[in-house]
Amino acid sequence: MNSALRIYFLPLLFLAFVFVSGCLSPTVENNTFAVASIHPLALIGSAFVNTSELIPASTNPHLWEPKPSSIERLKEAKFYLRVGMGFEGWERTLPLPSNLTLADYEDEPIPANPHIWLDPVAVRAYAEALSKKLEILHILSSNESQSKLNIFEAELSNIDEEIKKQAAGCNITYVAYVPILSYFSRHYGLNEAAVVVRQGEPPLKHYEEVKELMLKKHIKFIVTSKLVNNDVTKKLAYETNATIIYIDPLGANVTSYPQLIKNVWEDIYTKVCLRR
């Protein structure tokens, strides 16, 4: 595979979904066919079948701990959607039900950053793989699956093209507190100059070098998640006279994946591009 193709298709290798090998019936209460670890994956799944998330969108997934009810929901689902790459750390302490089979597309090296669900290219490939799997499991017919995929891709493409046009006219350079926007930025041509807290490292390890970079390069924006402790972010913003841009990477108040991408972009666009 050449390098250009690898850039666009490698993300698919890191989005994983786990499918039930048996033929369990969906819950009678809510008719849930699929369970996803986080809300963005539930949004993708919901484009095809009734899908709910284990971790509430208002909760930091890195701090979430499963309950016995979580195990029951997994047992009742037809399949389980997950990010993979170690993102669902709780899976190490909570054995998945025996009727779930891991299918992780992990035959290439895994990067340190699992926050890949904000990459429209990876999600488009993920949706295509999900569509095919639903056909194989006879949950949807070929026509149903393709029709739902076409609708999902059309909605995503419309939002994607709209963001690309706006991003092209707005040169954005920022520092991120955590690497939640790295894939998104690569796709839309934004410049992520540095990350304060890198995967698995102490919060203050790179603080001084990031601050020095911001002062030297006159970087005036810091992007962070609403779901993390932002005391360090506020300190850095104060010392560099920068503006903090809060985004919601899980889309707590959205009902479709394209809307999630649009909301993330609008949080950036309104605070950077429209103020110039």
C-alpha cells in the first residue's frame, strides 16, 4: 500500500467492533440491537440499527467504571462497537461476555492516540465495514444496508465539504491540552502546534516547552475538552494571554455523527475565524 493510501485508510485499522457470535434477541424494553462504548460510535451505529452507548456522553471515558448493568447490556446486544487501541481500558478488568468475539483490525502498528472518531475518513470506512457486517449477520438485507449507508455518507459528505471550504479560508494554529483534535486537524488542514498532555505522560511534563513555543510563535488559542480538568489549561492561557476553545468530542447533545463533526468545527470557527 502506498503512503498516500495508508494515510487515508490506516485509521480504519484502529476502529474496532466486536460482534456477538450467537443469535441473541434484542432487549424487549428498548429494542437495542447494538451497544457502543461511547456516544460517537453509537451515532454511527444508529445510522443502521438501534444503538445505545455504555458510557454517557457527559462522562470522561477515561474515568468511567462499568457497572453490573453494563455487562447485562452487552449480553443482550447483537454486537458491540468499540474504539480499540486500548481506549476502553476498563475491558482489561471486566471480561467481555463469552458470546462476544473481538474483531479488531489491528494488523498494523497502533499509534499512541486513540481519539480517532473525529476523523471523517476513518468513520466513513468504519460505516462501510459496519454496513457489510450487518449484511453478513443477516440483520439487514443488502438493499437496506446500502440504502442506510448511502444516506449516512451523503449527510457526512455535505458537512465535510462545508467545513473544508470554511477551513480553507481560515488559517488556524493552536495548542491542544490533550490530543483529541489531532485527526480532525490533519483532515481539515488545521495546525496543531503542540500537545500539553501526551498519551500516558504526566500533565506537566511538557508544560514549559509548550508555553515557550506559544510565546515565541505568538500562538493564541488552546483547544481542550469540556470533559477534562482544565486547571492547567487555564494557567497556560493566563501565562500566554491565549483564548481557550472548549469542544465536546463526544457530542452530548447531538443525534447524528455529521452533526457532531459540525458542532466541533463551529466551536473552533466561531472563536477563531469569525473574530478576525
